[in-house]
Amino acid sequence: MKKLILAALVALATTTVMAQLPSVKVENGKGKSVKTTSLVDGETPMILSFWAVSCSNCILELNAISEKLPDWLDEADFRVVAVSVDDAKNSAKARALAEGNGWGDFTLLYDKNQDFQRAMNAPVLPHVFVVDKNGKIVYSHTAYQPGGEDELFRIIKSLK
């Protein structure tokens, strides 16, 4: 019974999906409103990570990705988009945390009303997606275990 429950939890935590990136307005790092569909450029896939300042696993995962990103970019052309779901009163903390952790190589977005988070059906944090160059969501997972970022990169490399 425990194995069955564990298998079900793993299946829920790691899924392959084939939906399209929704069009929702969020704020970029400069405070300007942008549509999420503008992230799709037809050339590069992306890792899309939803996070919050109160989510220690979110920060651990984004730091792990940030640490490996320079080496990964030598092997594959892709982007990392980190979407803070902190509300307006915590948005300044999210900006400071992103800057303090050196996430300058990421595209930073701020989803203060959690509209993008809801549209992506990502209620649990951290929630990470891999999106292909055409905006198709090809992979999704929740939670973070050290080394899990390598699975994201493996999927990115498999996209042509």
C-alpha cells in the first residue's frame, strides 16, 4: 500500500503535459506590464519556475539552477524565467531576494495577483515547467530535491 501511495505521489509531482503557455499580464523586472505569451520567441525553450520568498525549496532550486546555468548554456540555448507569486506587499522582498541571490541571468517576472500561477494551475510551490520554443508546456514538476535541476536540463537538451 505504501508503494502504491508513493507511486501516486510521484506521478502527481512529475507530469508530462502538452498544453500551451497562457496569455496573462504580469510585471517584468522593470515594473512594466507584459503578456506572458511574449516569452515565446519561436527560438529558445525555457525553464519556467514559480516561487515565493517564503518558499525555501523554491530558493534552493533557483540557486541550484543559477549555479549550473553558465555550464548549461555552453551546451544548450534556453532561458530561465523565475516568476515570483508574492503579493504587492512582498514584491519588494522578492526583488531584493532575486538580486541578492544573483539571479540576473534569469528573466524575472512578478505575478502579484497570482493570475499567471492560476492560469498555469500551479498551486503548490515550487512548481517548475519546461516550455518549448513554441510555447508548448512539455514538462511539469512540483517540490524540489537536490539534483532535480539536472532533470530539467536533460529535458531542455532533448528539445530541438
